[in-house]
Amino acid sequence: MSNDPRMTLKQQFGFDDFLPGQADVVERLLAGHSTAAVFPTGGGKSLCYQLPSLMLPGLTLVVSPLIALMKDQIDALQRRGITAARLDSSLDKDQYRSVMDGIRSGQLRLLYVAPERFNNERFRQAIEGIAISLFAVDEAHCISEWGHNFRPDYLKLAGFARQFQAERILALTATATPRVLDDICAGFDIHPEHAVRTGFYRPNLLLRSTPVRVAERDGALLDVLQQQPPGPTIVYVTLQRTAEQVAQRLEQSGLSARAYHAGMKDEERASVQDWFMASDTAIVVATIAFGMGIDKSNIRCVCHYNLPKSLENYAQEIGRAGRDDEPSICHALVCADDLTVLENFIYGDTPDAESVRALVDDLFARDTDFDLNLFDLSAIHDIRPLVLRTMLTRLELEGYLEGGTPFYSAYKFKPLVDMEQVLARVEGERRQFLRGLFDFAKKGRVWFQLDPAQAVASVGGDRERIIRALDWLAEQELLEVQAGGVRNRYHRLRQAENPQALAEELHAYNLQRENAEVGRLQQVLDLFSLDDCRAASLAAHFGEILAEPCGQCSGCLRHTVPLPPRDAESIPEELGGRIQPTIAAADVLNTPRALARFLCGLSSPRLGRARIGKDPFFGTLAGVPFPTVLTWAEKHLISES
């Protein structure tokens, strides 16, 4: 392999030159510096770790939340003769073993994993001692609490990189405001001078918008699609059912359209994606589940049937158009009524103050060292899992808790040969150890169930030895092993001097995040209401100042009309009396926020377990803004108490 990055670029990838910013990132990495790269969607972020993986001596570990992106990139690399693999839950045991053999032998130099893979103790044990030359983190904006897609798991990635002694880190994103980039650099110990940001603005994307009311939207979408030359098109919607309905209407109008959303089966989604990739006229009507990792250069139109959730989402979604640098339309149908659904999703995430207080009391009443199942804790306190993980992370960051290594509390195994043949493979103390392990396991009809923590007292040794033994037997194809029941370990560093005040602080933090997310929606409306250059305003949001207006967006062309006001529904006067029997029968509706969530059609762990989602009143006020419903619920519960 050449030591010249440009020669490697030509020989392995077939490109004559780097795209803007790529050479700067590659040079910094090869010089041993941790680096951040902020490139627009389609700007070539993936090459920034793919090329160094061929030139660095050890493993390049790529952390990405997008399985579709992993699959697409690996397929493309393998077509170029470059060895790459992924580890995710879709692999069978033979595929998993093949990947691990490639890592241990050094033949596999590029491995993709999801952030959650680090919760897998078998994976962490397997890569202990593996030389990691580059630890690349895609979608790195997820590390920032003020980014548009904060994920608590990302806050721990820097710690894993240090634990595995990664020689350098590469943090990549397409959507980082200056504040978020500062968070990325601080979180991953990247010197600001090694942050590479290329221009955000792409002059071939024509930003257009049309204000519409709900009843006008389907007709407006047809006008947009029929007035432009045919070409691959993505129509983004908020809800899965909307994707199905809009795709059907477009087909009935003679257009080649299909729906795509997370509720479809894997093979159905794969079929739609393959169809889209092979066509020059296909229209995909999709939720945001579509487009991540899609490498199709000639997408001519991205249309937003519903409002995007934030400017970051908008930028990411329109960035999938025109990667061939040819003009492409990015047209948003701006309907203020969309705010109700989008805001309600945000409000539905915020737990009751009572739930937060109960969580704090629970955590600080436990032993100094404890473990817990996040989903059980979520159900007990009626806090959605992502919000719960965020609060636990806050308690770690503020020095109350220290997170330990997650572990599986339950294993099951199925013998692939006779048990005596398994034992015949080992001798002496090892055979005695395995016999004790098999005797302790609870035998079902096919599978043996085993709790490693309980087995320690019976068979001796330690938990790690038991897990290593099961892994070895699985690798030898003597057992099929499955792990489950993830539990998170915590060590309490200090008690809360005032648990009540701490709970209030956490609840205030949740409300602050709620307000920030609602504010992101307002930023979207503000952009589509501008009479000035919208391309310049969007670029400025990401830290780029245009020298002059683009001259081609709806703002520059003065194609602006006032946005119709939100046509929100009202609350029927008789609702209070009619719903009272339901409230009395279901003790999960005893707080204003719980009742408001129920009426707006927003589930929660407790509502889900109570199975009242099919109640006729569930979602009856889905068209009413959540704050209005919450105010009504507060007054109603007080008047009934």
C-alpha cells in the first residue's frame, strides 16, 4: 500500500482528487491528530476514515447509529476489493464468528458498529488488546445536549476510545452549529485547530416553499411534482400512515411512487430502496427513516410534505438532493397545523415532576453499588427510556453516580452435540468446571437458562470465566449461545444532600430541553417566512456567512405569501363529564400530564402497560396543542378532587 494518500485515493477509490476538506482531515489523521470534520450531506465524510483505514497499521473502528449506512458502505467497499465488515444484531453466529476471526488475525482493518454495541460485554472483551489506530464516530453531533439528536450513549464513546487506547479519534457530522462543534471538540479531546469545517452552502439546491392549508396540501404536492422534469424524488412526511396515504394518492395520479417507513418489514424496505436506487423517475414518500446512507447522486427533488423537525433535519434531508452538482429543487409545503403533531411529540417526552421525584428517591435509596434494567425502571416511574438514560447521564456528569460496565443478566444455550461430547473436549479442572455449569443451568425443552451471577456461587471462579467459557464453546460450534437482560451497573459517588431540590433541578432540565426542541420548530417557521435570502440564513445557522444572497430561493425571488394561521381544534365542553369514568377506572391517568398525553394520543411506559391505547378517548384531542390540553387537564383534575 502506498504512503501517498493521493495515490491511495486513485488506486483504491478511483478518484483523481479529494473533495474540499477531505485532504485536510486525512493529513491530520495520518499525522496522529484527533480530528473533527463538519461536511455537508454528500460532502464525502466516509472517505475520511475509509482511506486512512488502508494506510494505518491497526483496526479502524467506525461507530455509526445507521445500520443501512453500514450495509451500503460495506457493499461499496467490497466492490472495490476493500475488506470491511459490521457487527450488528442481524448477523448469525457464523457471520459473527467470521468477523471476529478477521479482527483477531488482522485481516479485517475496517469494522462498523452501532454505539449500543459497547453495551455488549462480549464485544468489549473481544476487542481488548486489539490495536485500534482510528476510532471514527459518525453523527458526532449526538454528543451535544444542544444538538438536534442528542443520544446519551454518545457521551460515553470518548471514554471507550480511551479505554481501548485508540490512537486517534475522528468525529464526523453534517449538521453542527458552532456551539455543537465546540461540544464535539471538548467531548472527544480534539484541539479546535484540528476541526475542519467546509462550506455549508450548495448553490445547486434551489430552496422553495409554498404556504398551504391542510386541504390544499395534496394538490400543491402534485403541482410541485408535475411542474418539474421527471427525476428521482423524495417526499418527506412525519407519520407512517401519512407515507402510505400520500404514496397511494400519487400512484392514483399516475406517478411512480412508493411508501417507506420504519413500520415496514425489513425486506419491504430493502425492496423499496433497491427500486429507488435503480430508477430515474421513482418517488419515495418516506419518514426520516429513509435517506440515511443513500448514495444516489441524481436526486432531483426533495419535497417536505410536512414540516421538518428542525433546521438541522431540514439541512440533512435537502442535502440528499443534487449530489451530482446539477440543479435540484428543495420544496417545502409549509402548513402551520403540522406544529401540533410535532410539538405533541416533544411534550410527550417530558415526564411528570412526580415521576422524577420518585426516580431520585429510588436511586438514592439503593446500595452504594447497584444494577438495574433500564426498561423496568422506565416502566416503574413512567419515564421514556431515552429520557431516563439522559437523566442518569446527567447524574453521572454531576458526580452523583458512576456508570459501570453493563452486563447480561441472563444467558441461554443450546447444545449442538451431545453434552458428553462437549465435556470430552476438555480435561481435569476445566471439565469439572463445565460439568458444574451445565448441572446448574435450568434445562428447558431445548434451551438451558443460566444466570452467570448466581452460577458463580455454585461452580466457583468468577462471572468473566463463565462468559469466556460460553463464548469458547460457541466458537467451537458446540453450543449456540444467546445473551439477554442487559443490566446497567452504577456506583454512587455521593448522596444527594437535598433529594427534593435535585429532583426539581432534573425536572427543570427536562422542561428546558422541551422548550429548546419547541424553539427548533419555530426556527423552521421563521426560515420559511423570510423575505430575505433563506440560503444565507440557513448557512449562517451553521456558521457560514455568504458573501451575497443566493438570488434563487423563494425569499430572494419574493415568492412569499403570509403563512395561514394554525387551524387547531378545540376541546369539547362536555368532554370532562364523559371522560370521568375512564379516569376513575384507570389509575394511570391521575396526573395532569399523564391525562394530557392520553388525550393527545401519546403513549408512555405506564400507559403502555395499562393497555388503554385502544380506549375510545385515547387520542381524542390529537389535533389540539398539548399546552392547551395540559391546562385543561390541570383544571379538570383539580375540580374533580
